[in-house]
Amino acid sequence: MTAQHIINSLEFARKKLEIHGTIENSQLLRARDLMSSHAGIIEWTLSGSVGLDGKSKLTLLIKGVAQMPCQRCLDSVSVDLNLKSEFILVRDESEIPSEDDEVDEYDYLVADAEMDVLALVEDEVLLTLPYAPKHSVEDCSIKSEQLETKAPNPFAALRDFKVVKK
């Protein structure tokens, strides 16, 4: 990744700052192997805030498109990246609530004086990409007749052993 965006996450949230930028899909080093094409860009915006409860928060918006291989036909399928992630900043991992107490609308991040924003963007893209992307059946180059393979009946061989009573 060429341009570095390093922030002090707590200060960024307390001052209610906002930064935005773009990153080329080819610069997503950890996601590169998952994509069938590295063309395109991802737009991102990171904003900080302090909630009514006094907790520092970061909001990350990501928009873009990733091209991934369809698991049926291996042609490229477009995956829309349109996400909003909200993070509550904590001083250390001990402040992260247990999974039972955790609020689903927020994730937790350990505050960092030198947080790499582009690494956070790439983390969120990786979490959003589907494990096995596929075209819809209508759009896939593999036709639905080919998808419905008829496996032989495992009990067909037993028909020959059936005793016929006379």
C-alpha cells in the first residue's frame, strides 16, 4: 500500500475528525489472491465521535466493487462492497465485553496511537468478501441442467438381490 494513513485513534475520535480516501483493489495485499481482477477502487471514509455514554467511537464507510471467481463457472462475479462498520475504542482487551454481553451493532477496537487506517479498511473488506461467491443461477454460464447432476440411486444395486416370491 503506497499512501499511509496513520492516526491516533483516541485523539481522532475525541476531536471528531474525519478522513477519506481511495485505495486500488490491487493494493489490498491480503485480499489480492481472492480476487479474479485487481481493477477498480474502493472509497472509504473514517469518522470519529464520542457517544452520549462518553465512549470514543469510529465509523468506517466502504464503497466499491471486488471481482471474484464464481465457484460454479470460474468467470468473474462482481461483489458489491457497501458497508458501514462502527467500533467502540477500548484501552485494552480486558475492556472488551464477553460475547454474551456484547452489543451486535458495534465491534470493539483496542485504541492505538499509531493505527493504520488502510489496514483497518482491508480487514473490513476481507471480513465482507463471501467465502464462495457465485452468480445467480440465471446469470451463471453453467446452465441449471448441468447443476442438477443426478447421482445414481445407492439402492439400485440391491434390486438385483430382491427375492421374488412365486
